[in-house]
Amino acid sequence: MLQRRIRLLVMAAVTLLLTAAGEKRTTIFVIGDSTAANKDISKGKQERGWAMALQCYFDDNIVVDNHAVNGRSSLSFINEGRWDKVLEKMKPGDYVIIQFGHNDEKPKSDRHTDPGSTFDYNLAKFVRETREHGGIPVLMNCVVRRNFFVKAPENDDDEKLRTQTFKDGVKMTEGDTLIDTHGLYRVAPRDVATRMNVHFVDANKITHDLEQGLGTEASKKLHMWYLPDTEPSEPKGKQDNTHYNIYGAHVVARLLADALCEEIPLLKKYRTYADFTVDKKGRGDYIDMEKAVSAALGLQKPATIQVLGGEWKKPVLPKRSKIEFVLREGAKWKEQ
């Protein structure tokens, strides 16, 4: 295990040096499904994928290029030509985070794969072709569903959860133990990583420990789980135990960013730490600057707000407030 880790670190160091000699910035591509995907933020929509938030946790030397798409499996991602588009953009030294499973489990023939067989084959294809293009593959297994039911409810398509309201939710009684819904689909990425000597991040265990640690009620706060009339964008409420809201996406993105830096220590120097991020594209904790400032003031301690891109009216802060702004991606204050 130690020798494997040393080999991976040497390979990453050499590739990073080659990249530094050419283009300065390194890209982290993400391929996967709706749990990671970029989302529609119009009309105050709250759903976010964890990879949509990932840029907030790496500085401008790293560009997160998120290609994860709702409803995709490893099979459909390839067959729709989405993987080819990633390969076209990839340059030596870039990273590719590979995370599938949720939709590979589904029965439809255009998505279904089998762990130990076709699922592993597709993961190996991503790894092999990333390396052929000079990239560095990182396998992740799928994040957990919030399933505290003793028996998981029938679920042939997580995408249907978006059209359901609170009253459509499962009425089964919940216990206090999180129950796995992925089976061997969470094991296969680790197996492929071991066979192919690939970086691996156990996203399933990380999110399992997160949700189990929060417990039955508090874990709902990570997801698109709203009582009727409590969230303006979901007036009829929702019981979606798969997809993350803004808060949940950022909690998970922080944990996975930390795990990436532990697996690949070279990334640690690019890791950023801020209390809040504001971004008009919806990648941050807030889209509105005033709400970000209000949240920072609510901490009643020195706080840091990252600003991703665009022109902004500089907030007028109360006297003695200690808020530091970090302008990124060309962000600037409007001239007064």
C-alpha cells in the first residue's frame, strides 16, 4: 500500500512539473451524475451538486470543469459522447474525478451496468484514456442516499424525485441507522483503483459517516427535503433523499476537497478556506452579496467572504466589523 501511494505521488509530481512548464492553471474535470452536476439556479431553485460547489474550495490555480449530468450512468455518459468532449479539453497534468453508480443501478438498458463486469469496464476505460491523454484519474464511489428505512423504497429513477411534492414522499417509518442502497456499486470503484493503481476517494464512506453522524432529522438539512410552505422555490414541499440543497452540496464538497488533498498532497497548497462564497453562477453559498455579508456578521467573529467573478457593489460594513473579502476569477468592485 505504501509503495502504491509513493508511485502515485511521483507520477502526480512529474505531471504537475510538466504542466507548470506550460500552462499555469490545472483543471479538475468531474464526470458523474446528478449528485455532482451543475444545476438550474433560476427562480431561486435550491438544488446543487457537490461538484458545482467544488471551485469554492480551490484557488484560481485550479479550474473545476464539471461535466457531471443529471441521470447519467457510466454507460450513457460514454454513449452520448460526453466523455469524448472531456478528452478533447484535457491537457497533461489535469485531474479527472470519476464518480458513477446511482444510475448504473437502474434497470433501463441505456443506463444499466453490472459491478464486476460492465461497470468496472467503463471505469477502467475512463482511467486508461485519461492516462493516455496525460491526465491523472481519481476514482470515487457514489455518495450515499439518505436512507434510514429498514427496507429501501422502490426507486427506479432518482430523477423522478424532482417532480414529486412532499405528499408524494415515502410514508415508511425511519429508524436511526443509515442503510446502504448501492451494494457492489460502491465496492467496484475501489477494486478498479486497486487493480489499476489509481487514486481513490471513498466518497461513500465519507457521506455515510456524515449522514449517520447527523442522524435521522438533522441529515434532512443536507437534501431537497422541505415541509410545505417552508421554502419559496418548493411551496408544496419535497422529500428528496438523494439530491443536495445548497447547504448539503457545500458540506459534501468541503469533505471531498479535504479527502482529495489527503489522497493527493500536491493539491493542498491550492486548498482555500473561507466562511462563505458569493457567486452569481450559483456555485457559492450565496448569489446575493447582502445575504453573504449578513451571514458573515451573524458569526460575530472575523470572517472571510470569497467573491467569484463579476462586478459587485462594495458593501458598507458596520463599524468594527471584521470581514475580509477575497476577490477571485477577476471579480472587482464597481466604481462608486
